[in-house]
Amino acid sequence: MTAAAPSIESINRSLSVWWPSIRDLYAQSGIALGMLATLAFAGESAVSLLNAGMPADCAEYASNVSHSEGNFDSISPIVNGTRCYGAFQFCDSGTLQQYWSGSRADFLASPSAQVAAWQRYEQDQWSAAQRSGLTNLVGQQVCYQGTCATISQSSILKACQFGCAGKTSKLYNLAQAGLDCNAAGTRDGAGTSVCSYLISGAGYNVGCITNANDGIDCNPVAADKAPQ
């Protein structure tokens, strides 16, 4: 989680959701640079996630996320003292401890535990996005590097791998910039734009997280074919 430094989990619930994502994001940015070849083949299928207890209405989206993270048995290299685990790369700099109370080995050995942890994490991120007003972006169009998509609930959730709480997140900065993907503060330390996650995450049913399916036809299209 596109999201991973000292612990800063003490002030309130929104911060407890926000800071683990930030720390994990920094770790994962470095991890991604060292695992590009591996990640090309990573990810659990919707079927394997269903077999691990993933609700049917989120299986395709969860597979999309997993393909940018890892497999059930994935262990990342150590980056800045941090290592991440499983199909959704929960990191021992924050999210692993927040969403799993057992050992790392037991977490890796239990696909169902990984699925349950991921659902709780995503629900927390959706709540953070709602508190920050970021869910108001649903239905708007975003274009990046020649591809456009209508922002859906699943877009917001995937972009939340950059963090969704408070007024310093990449997605918040993008919203304030009128969805200008070239605006300052919309990329992570590795240069990845939050817009790429909004587009790659568009169009999936995430009803198991949001308790609603926005039903928007939001498959990415070429920018020159997008409605103006």
C-alpha cells in the first residue's frame, strides 16, 4: 500500500490512518525501484483472492492493486530499514502492525489474513478521503500522458496509496490544482504521478469498501477521443 521513519501514531484517528501510509509510501518508493522486473510478473488473480475470502464485488479491483504490489508470499527488499509483506505489501514501518497482530511469517502464510487486513485498510482510507472532501472528485475527468478516465470510487481508493488524509496529500494537491497533473505536489519521491493511479484504478466495483457502486462507465480512453 501505493503506499510504504519514526512512529507518529498518537494524535487522532485520521492521523493514525495517514502516517502509516506516508511512511510505507517512502519505503515502497525505494522498493519499487529495486523490483521493477519482479513486479512485472507480480500480483494475485481475482480467483485466488476470492479463494482467500475477498468479497466478489472487490475481487477485480483487489487484483489490480495486487499487480502493483506483490503476491501472497512476497517479501520486499529492505529499504531504509523497512520491509513489506504479502499481496498488498503491508510494511513493518506502520501498516503491518496496525492491521495485523501476529508474526510476519503467519501473515505471509495466511492469504485470508492479508485479505481481511486489506479490507480494513481500504475502508479506513475511504473514510479519510471522505473527511478530506476527495470523494467529491468522483465523476470528474482526469487526463495524463495521453490517457483519460472518469474518476470513480476505485480511482480514489487507488490514489489513496499516496495518502488521503489532511491537506498535504498528493490527491488533495491535485484537487486544489483543478486536476492539473503537472501541478506541484502531485508526485511522490520516485516521480510517480497520483494521476497515473487515478486512471489505472478507474472503473472497478469497490462496493465491499464503499457500500455503493458508482456505476460510472469510466474505462480509460485516449486523450484525443475524450469528451471535452
